[in-house]
Amino acid sequence: MLRAISFKIYEMRRYLVLSLVISLVAIPFGNMIVIQRDRNRNEMYGEAFWIYGFGVYNMTDQELAESLPPEWGFNDGLHVLPSYLGNVKYEYPVFGLIFFAIATWLFPGVNDLQPLWLNFLLVLTFNLNLVLIAILLGDKIYYSRWARLFFAGYFVYGLIMSAGGGKLEPIADCLLLMTLVLRQEKQYGKAMFTLGLAVQTKIYPAIFFPLIFIEAPLAAAWFFASMLLTVVPLTVLGVNFQSLVNHFLNTSEYSSYIVNPLYPGLGIASPNLTGGGVDSYFWPPGFVPLVVYVFTMLLTIQLYLPKRNEFAKASWKKRIELLRPLYLYLLPGVLFLFRWVMPWYLFWLGPAVLLYDNDEQAIGYLKIITVVGLLYCLGIACNWPYFITGPLPDFTSHFVPGWYSLVGLTAIVLFTAIAYALWKKAVERRDRQLQTIREAEERGELII
């Protein structure tokens, strides 16, 4: 894997330099425009780790902010969750906490530069993710339109998550993509161990466990070994992961707000966040996105079903492998099950496209993710009276300059578009050169 990464970095060196320049410019822009509450909160917990150890899991944000030295400035309201999440304790898995603890140890001292340092580390990780994606896509990145679109989409997403959001997603994605590269190299034990670390950063990489388990069941021991090193001992020591469990199990104890417009629980009514009770509608705001999604799936799922004759003759293990495209295609539907789904969660499922061998299926998968994203917007529109009273104002309050934030976001998008145009032009030039070489070889000419 290290050899493949080194070679790909050399191959993409010009584009990576351009990406790093754009990322470094975006860091101060993002810091000025957006209140990066997750980054601020992780910074606080990272610093507190060196005082309280893993005991920070048993403290709410406000309790921790009040217990730390006042001169550190963590009690300013920008390093804790909103009031409606006031009873939530630290809910990120262990590896995420360790990352920020080490990051704050490497750059000690709470000051204006420490948050930028955290963004910088996340930016470096995001650019490594681009390299890993290029390895997994292989030559498809040069001749397949869907591969180039996915690469460009991840560039925008990763830039926002690292430079503009300071979130843990780049770290979880990095470990997940390393898992897929190791799987590609058939190093299943290492892949499973790395996947275990990814799950201990954010939960969502766990959806890839069944796929690797089917290919190498015995390698699952390494997945659980990574858990035994951290999660189990901490549980024995009394560390409380209840907030993480509440978040994962979809309980109202995590949040009284329902921020997922796809959630069928909104049904034909939604909570009244101002006067209490519920508001009913003449239309079913929580069911409209679900009905459209089911209808779309019925029209498109045929492509992902195995052929009947081939499925009937296959062994049980082969049958499970034949159902892999269907399993991947159904993954976006998971987002309908949870009360708390932010817009960027949709791209958590993006790397699954890298597991498709059939280009037509890969294109269809990207389309269904796009459909679910559009349904997310439709769900907000269908339930506008609810979202405008709580979730949306809370989300937009994170943009400090208000509507003027669009100026900074437009600048970042412009830089991104320029970078993509330059990269696309270089890729197309290389494709033309390869085509010229192939035509010359077919004519019997000597290529030097």
C-alpha cells in the first residue's frame, strides 16, 4: 500500500500541489465564515483528555467547559453543542478522541492558531484521501466520466469537511479508503484491523464490514482485535458511551429535534417547537420523500439483481457475492431510518461506488445518491413550517457573516472549479496522447 501511495503521489504531484494551495487558502476563509462547532468541541475534548483522560466521556460539553481553566476560553458558547443537545456527552468513538488529543499535544496552548492547526491536519488527510481514491479508481479516472465526477465531487466534499468544517469525516474516510486499498491487495487481516480503527473514528464505515467478511471470514478476528485494544478496556473501566449509543439507536434522548427531512417519523405531522404539541398537515411531509424513493428503486433495481439462472446454479457463498451490488444499492435507504441526518451524511456512502466492477451499476449508484440528496431538499420544502422554526435557523446561525457568507463560499467554489478544469484538461490531454500511441502501435510504428 505504501508503495502504491508513493507512486500515485508522484504521478499526481502537480495536482496535489494545486489542491494544497486551494486548501490552505480555504482554511482562513472557512474559519472566518463558519463557526466550526465540531472542531472547537473536539479541540476542547482533546485538551481535556490530558487532564481527565477517558473520563471526558462521562462529562457533558457544558460541564467540561466550566471545569477547564477560564483563560482557555472554552466557555464562550462556541465550543459546546446547542442548548437542545445540552445533555449529550462526548459521543465520538475512541480513535476520534485520540486523534484530537494527539493533535493538541503536538500544538499545545489554546490560542487562535490551534484551530487552524487542526484544520491543517484535516486538509493533509483530505489530500491523502484523493490519492487513495485515485489508486482505487485506477485507469478509470482517465477514461470514465463517472469516475472523474466522483473524484471531483469528493474534492468539494473533502474540502468543505476539512477546511470549512473541521470535522472527523476526512480521518474516517482515510482509514476506510486504506481498508479498501488493502482489500484490493488481498491483505484482508490488515484491511479488517484498519476498518476497526475507522469505525472507532465514526460509525458509518461499519457498513463495509459484511463485504470484507464474506471475502475473508477469518480476517474478522483482526476487526474485533482493534476493538479489544480500546473499546472493551474502556467499558470495563466505566467509560460511558451512552450518548454514542443513543445517537446510533435513534432515540429522542440524543436530540429533541428531528433534523432529517427524510425521516418517515415526521409522517403527517411534526413537533411544534414553539408552542408544544404537534402540527398536522393536509399533505404527508414525512412520507412524500419515502414514496418517491421507493418508486425510483422499483424502476431501477433490476440492474442490481443477479440473473436467475446464474443465481440458482451458484453456491451459497457465490450467491451472497452476487447480491453485493444490490446490498450497496440499498445503502442510501439507510438515511431514511434516522432522526438525525445532516446534509453531508449523504457522502458517507459515496466510497461504496468504488466496490462496483460494472460501470453501469456504478453510474446508477451515483444517480440514486443524487436522488436521495434531492429528496432531502424536497423533504425540507414539504415540511417547511417545521424546519423554519428550529433546525434551519440553527444551521444557518453557524455562518457568522450571514448572507455575506455566500461571497466566501462562492470564492471557494470558484477556486475548486478552476482546479477541476485544469485537472480535467490534463487528464483529457493524457487520454489523447494514449489514443495516439495506440493508433500508432496498430499501424506497426515503433514508439520511443
